[in-house]
Amino acid sequence: EIHLKNFKPLPVIDEAVDQCIECGFCEINCLTTGLTLSARQRIVVQREIEGLGRSGEDGSRLKDLVKGFAYEGEDSCAGDGLCAVSCPLSIDTGTLVKHLRARNNLRHRPGHPIATWIANHFPTIHGFVRFGLGFMSFLGKILPCRKIFIWDRHMPRPVRKYQLNTPTQKGQSLKVVYFPSCINQSMGTSVKDPEKKPLVEVTIEVLEKAGYDVIFPEGMKSLCCGTPWESKGFFDLADAKSKELEKTLLEASQEGKYPVLCDTSPCTHRMKRVMSDRLKLYEPVEFIHDHLLGSLELEKTSEPMAFHLTCTSTKMGLEEKFRKIALACTASPVFPEEVGCCGFAGDK
């Protein structure tokens, strides 16, 4: 009866990961493998915590595991979901971590009022960010000593209000709704950037060169896809912000008649997951490939250019389109091997 004895316990912990057999294929794409815990190890530890909690055995070990997991498992997880790309069952351990954060929010609720206030005062947050970037850039100029003050000339400066003016409608037959992400509405170029125009302004110029009228959604400074709240486990607030944005985008696009471009792939990834199929949603690489390559004359450079394929672009299956655009821009595109998540995960 050896085949009936000493089974490894696999207690149910979360529907997002319960099918995991702990094979370890996820670890090649997990950002924190070797730093804290890998995706597989997060599942293993949570199963041990669940098992000890149910049995009531070894309370001190359970306490140590819960305490250690707070940083090793939860806080250090980027939640980018690249672990699902190499998993045979497409298990996203980041989803488990977000669910754990949501449970902790409900248990302790110290940050919920703050998260709610931010969601309801988004234009004020934009102002704080722009002021902070401007103030820090100013301090960086007058305090050159790095031992006292650490600020890099490569850090972004604030986007000025005049740089976000709604473009004049030129009566073009082609129209696109452009929703700049909150990051690109606030963060501009750095002192060291050769290009001094912010991304929003450059995007408008490229779209207009391709023959598009650019439409901004109403009250865009109040709008957000909801990703920052989803990342922290505030799913109710994330869904509320997504629905607010969805309603505005449907109005701006005339119920999906015009395509919608968002200039940040993580935002677009969430929008595609949770919003109406009536919206034709595009992230930059996808929109350039599908709509702009045939309308623009590109001057290909002979200099090599390095490209970073974001985690959400990978999950949306845009690698081939990314490479095609890169080849249209340079004869020597470089895609570094084994470079997955950038590590920021929105706020890291």
C-alpha cells in the first residue's frame, strides 16, 4: 500500500493557483527567484500556512511563516504575471498575491481610506506629482552633493499644462481617441533626454502626420484604468475607475466607432481584460503596426537600437509586431535575451 501513503499535502488555497503541481517551470520568468521567493515557493509556503492553520499544529512555525511571507512573498512580488508564460497551466502567481493583499486590506483596512481618497481626487494627485518632480529637479540643481541628496539628471521633469492642450481638429477622415496614461500626463522628459517634447506631444504629432484627427476623452485627468488599485488588492476601487473610464471612452469613440489608443501597455492590458468588446483598444506597438506603418515614411537608421518588450506586451502576444516595427526603424534591432520584467510593477 506504499502508493497510498505519505502523500504530499496540497491544500486548497486559491482558485488562481490550486492546479499547481510545483514543477518549477515558472521560476525562469519570476523576477524574485533567488532574491526572496520564486513563484513556486510562494505557492508552497501558502499551502504550508493553510495546512498548519487547519490542523492547529505548530503554532510558532505558523506565526514565523506568516511573518516572513509579508515581505518575502507578498511585498516583493512584482505581480507582473510573467510566471504564467512559462507555466504549462498558465498559472499566474501574481493573481494569488493580489488576492492575499485584498484579504489583508479587508482584515486591517489601514490603507483603504487613502486609496479611496486618491481615486476620488485624481487631478489633485496629478498636481502633487508634477509639483514633486519640479521641486526635486530644482533641488537637484542647487544641491550637487550626492551624499546629501540623491537625484539623477535622467529623472523625469513635470509635464507642463500647456503641453497637454487638446489638438485642433483638422477634419481628417481618420479619427482616433487618445487616452494618455496618468504617468505620461505627469512625467515629462529629463534634462539629459535629446528629445525635449513629452510623449503625449510626440504621439499627437505622429498621429496627425498619419492623417488622424486626435480626440481626447473628457476630463481625462480624473480617469484611470484601475491598475494601481488592482496591484494593491483594492479590486472594488479598480473596477470603479475602470467603469468610469470605459463610459467616457465609449462616449468619445461614439460607442466604439473610432479606435482607442492608450500609450502604456500595462494600462491597455487591464482595459482589454475588463472593458466592453465594443471598444477597439490598442497599445502603442499594436496601433503603430496595424494602422500607421502603411501611412508613414520611416527613415531607417543604421545605428543599433535596443528594445525592451514589456511584460504586458508579452502577455498580449505582441512580440512579432514589436520586432516588425523595430526592423522598420533600424537595420540593427537588439532585443536583449532573458530580460523580462523591469521590476517596477507600477510602484516598485
